[in-house]
Amino acid sequence: MPDLSHEESVTVTKIHSVAGLLPKGSGLLTRRPFRSPHHTVTPAAMVGGGAIPKPGEITLAHRGVLFLDELPEFSVQVINALRQPLEDGVVNITRKGGTYRFPCRVLLVAAMNLCPCGHWGSDWQFCQCTPHQRRQYVSKVNGPLLDRIDIFMPVRRVEIEELAREPNGESAQLVKQRVEQARNLQRKRLEGTGLVSNAEMGPKQLSTLLSISASGRRLLLDAYNRMGLSTRAYYRIMKVAATIADLDGSSRIEEVHVAEALSYRQRVLE
């Protein structure tokens, strides 16, 4: 992720100060926050609350990463409580003394197995779960939540040979440079809107600020009808395609960018 801007650093520092988590004697926080709450977290601890409301985990991760491991192990109440904050980028808590408003623009990353034993779909261990147990396990990760996630896809088991092999991919620094270049394009595009990234755009910005080729739009519309996408999913795929185009240095969304965005939206829970 790109470095925090000065404005983002100020906001993140204020949040951690209000929560009582600012290290003693520290100045502005310059590292993006990373929060990984345990699956036993309560709804109030996740989104904020209390008699005197304090920021929850999703606000403490503002402008950083909120990582939820073993997603189906979180309570239904916590999963449902995340839906509106993820959509709006803000948490509103009303108490007798007034309404408290906490920002929560996060990069949500979640990981999960497809069954309680963790072996469904494995090519090296036999799953002991019944079809009913598997359906029940993943049922909490429902459509409304998935509609608020841009990318979801299966990840295969890493073989020991791959772990022992010397890495031959791009360095993190090179990838970060590309990300920063793409973010600069987005800031320029969104100048004057109060937004900083493609992920924050709504339908109005998507229709007025983005350019998409005729073939790219046809592919997107075809996928909408063929895959039975919701309107929210349609716009999320468009935003992912726009980010891929930005990383590619393209001035508009091409068919290839839409195709790549669609490949990142696999039906892994069926």
C-alpha cells in the first residue's frame, strides 16, 4: 500500500489517541494500521460502542488493513454489523448524549476454509464433513457481505518445494512503486470530490469520471446477465477493472481489464 499522506496520518493518529492506543510520547503515526481481531470479538468491539462510545476494530484499521482470519467463525451479529460500515466508510453510533461518527475506510482481507474440518476441496486430505455441515458452515458468509468484497477466489495449498524455492517474483518495492503510480492517477481523477481511491467511488463518479471501451462495456453487461450479479457487484467489478487499468497505465478501461476483474470474482462458496 502507498505511504500515508499527511492528512491520513493526522486522522489515524486522532483515532488511536481517542481509543487510548497512542504510544506515549509519539508524534504522528506514519505506518498504515493493521488490525486482526480474534473471531470471538463482539459487535461493539468490532464496529465501536459502549456507554461512552469508542472506536471499534474497523475504525482502528482506518486507512489500513482489517484482517479477519477464519471468517465463518465470527458471529452472525459481527458479520452483519460490518455490512453498512464497509459500504459507507463510516460508523454512526447514537447514544443519549448524541451521535458519534467514526471513519472506517479499510482494506478488508478475509480468509476461510470451506468446511469445519478444513479439508473440503483438498487433494491430499479427505473431508469428514457432511454436505449439510459444509452448507451450514459457509452460510454466515452471505450474499450481502460478499457483495461488499471486491475480490474472492480459492487459494491452493502451497507445496513444500515451492516454500524451499528461491523467490523469483517482483520485489515488494517494485510492486509498491506501481501501486503509488496508480494511486496518483486516482487522486488526480478524483481531485475536488473528497475521495482518494477508486474503491470509494459511487455510481455517479463511475459514470462521469471513468472511460470504458465499447467491448469492455459489452463484456461487463454480458457478465452481469450471465452470472446473475447484483447492481452492487456490477459496480465493484467496474472499480476493480478501473484499478487494473490504472496499474497498466491505461487511460480507459479495456476489455482485457474487465476480463481480469471478472477472473477475480470466482464462486468459491458453491
